[in-house]
Amino acid sequence: MTFTTIRKYFNIILFQKLIVAAILISILSSFLAISLKHITEYLELSFLLKATKQNFLMFVFPIIGFFVIHFLRHYLFKKKENKGIKEIFDATNSKNKSLPLYKVPSHFINGLFTVAFGGSTGIEVSTVVATAAIGAATHKKENLFKNYKTELICAGITAGITILFSSPIAGILFSMEVIAKKKNKIFFITNSIALAVAYGLLLILDEEPLFSVIIKSWNYYAIPYFILLGILAGFNSVLLTKMVLFFKKQFSKIENDFHKILLGSFIISVLLFILPQLYGDGYHAMKALFISGKTAFSISFIVTFIGILILKPIITSATLASGGDGGVFAPSLFIGAFLGFFVATVLNTYFNLNVIPINFMVLGMAAVLSASLHAPYTSLFLVCGMINDYTLFLPILMVCFIAKYTSMFLYPFTVYTYSPVVTN
């Protein structure tokens, strides 16, 4: 048997095993994502309903959640903090580092407790890291996969994002834009398989879009105002990014973990008491806003919306800095929706432009997310998948790029790419 023949058979065996691995990773990642999604949604809405009826619970739930996370981390998860997407970057950029398997239950449980008990972030990053850990574990189990760690990690992420947002294209684009440094034939094969399996599960389970929105049309005369929204989204994303980094830096100076929890819980509870819309991932408030469509412009409206746009970065930062699990996915979508609605209402009230508020909400969601992640294509397809409508495809694409480059002009880093400069 010649060397060429041996190599041919080796490649066939490798290819077959990679296909099986991609299918297995996608199935496990899909079930993890859909379980976390529905359990979190159920508990979050149940606890929020209780807290709105008995306001003192706004001061009880966050501290319970953070203490449970702390003790689980201390006694069950090797006393190591979850660092979010940076953990994935460490694994994919190093031959020696990987994501240990305990990151699966760690991020699942911590993400669930953070959001359900009022922490103002989302389960997206928890899902991303947990599914990435499934891919990393598969890589470590088979010597043949030693050169394909990134591809298998991304396969898990692609499946997880596809499930969370009912958008298969957003899943693979996120892996490409944010995670993968190299994109080869194996990457596209494994991630396409992961995408197909996850999307197939969505169809079997008949999963509904996250937001029930009807987009009828958009008008060309609104393009200048779309551009304005994209620029404002860039500014808001930078505020969110800098606030998260500032809080993490300040909280890192507090050596006692219990003091961090108490301070963070106090900040979160006070802000939730003022604005219950900030509870958890905020999707409940966004759904209510989509349903209402229009709101009378008043002093109360101005105070509420400006308060939301200012306080959301603060409460999200306090959540992440005091030990909560999550990232800026859900906060970006939340800020974008309320920013878009606010801009549309101002334009209609003072300039009689008759723009469509729901359109501006959808555009704002995509724009702020694009600016926060520096990932316009992911944001485009993710938001279109969330509403299951592509009518605003071109305007969303435009505002995503405007928001991204506005934010990069103001501040070149995201929460996930920032590295502090060490000076002697």
C-alpha cells in the first residue's frame, strides 16, 4: 500500500469522524440552549411577577441569586470565575489551553440564576461558552481532531446561537465574525452540519420567533433618520462598553467577594425598584413595547426612556462586575429597542415625520448589537431571525455598519476584545 493510498484512507476516516462529531456537538448544544432558554424564561417571568406585586422582593432576589452563584463557584466549580467569551478566545488562540467540561454546568447554572433572579443581562454568553465547551471536550477526546479545535468549538456555538435566536445564518456568522480566526473547508463543513441539525430541531419543535412583529414596509424618506439612529446607536454602545469595563475595574479592587455581592446587589435592587423594566434580560419589556406600538409623548415618557437608556448600562455593569454570568447581547438589544422607539417618537412628535416606531425599534436593536460586538452581519441576521421577517434587510444592513464604525471611531474595543495595558 502506497503512502498516497494510506493518506487517502486517513483523510476519509478523519472526514467521517468530523461529521459524526459535528452532529453530536450540535445535538448536545441544541438541547442545552433550548433548555436554558425556556427554563430561564419561565423562572424570570415568575419571579418578576412576584416582585412587581411585592416590591421588597426586588431587594431580595438579586442577593439570593448572587450568593447561590458564589457558593456554587466556590464549592463546586473549582473556585474559578467565568470570564465569558474571553475564555473562548484563550482556548482558540492557544494550543495548550482549552475549555474544561465543567464550564458546561457552570455557565448553564450561573446564567440561569443571574437572569432569573433579576441580574440585568442575558443567557446568550452563558450559552455560547457552555456550547463551546462541548465542542472543546469533543476535540480533546480524539487525537485525530488535534488541528481542529476552533472548528469544533465554533460548531457548538453555531448550534447554540441558532437555537436561541431561531436564526441559523446568525449562528454561523457569529462564529465567523467574532470567534474564528481561520475559516477553512473543515470549518464550513462542521459548522454547516451544526447549523442544519440545530435548525432541524427548531422546525421539529415548532419554536416561535422571540418577538411577534409585523413589518409591512419602510420608506426611503426615512433613510436620513436611519443614519441618525445608527450614529446614536454607536454612542450608546460605547457607553455600555465603557461602563462595563469601568465597573469591572472598580469592583476588582474589592478583595472581599461578599462585599462585591452586597454592593452589586444593592445597585441592582435600587435600579429595579425604580425601573422594573430593567429586570433580567428585559425581553418582557421589549415585547410590551412592540405590542403597544405607540405611546403618548409626555414628561413621564421622556424621564422613563432616558432613564432606561442611562441606567441599563449601569445595572448591566453592576451585574457582571459583582459575579453575574452573561454579556452584552441582551443589554444591547434592549437599549437598541428603547433607543429606536424614543427616536421615532421624538421625530413624530416634534417634526411630524410619521415614521414607523416598530421599524426604528428593530433597526435600533440591530444597530446597538452591531456596535457592541463589531459584528454587523451577525446582528443583521440575528435580529431578522428574532422577528422572522426580512423586510428591513437593507436598512438594517446600513445602520449596522454605521453603528459599528461610529463606535470604532469613538472607542476601538468591545467588552470582549479589550485588554488592559500593563505599565511598569
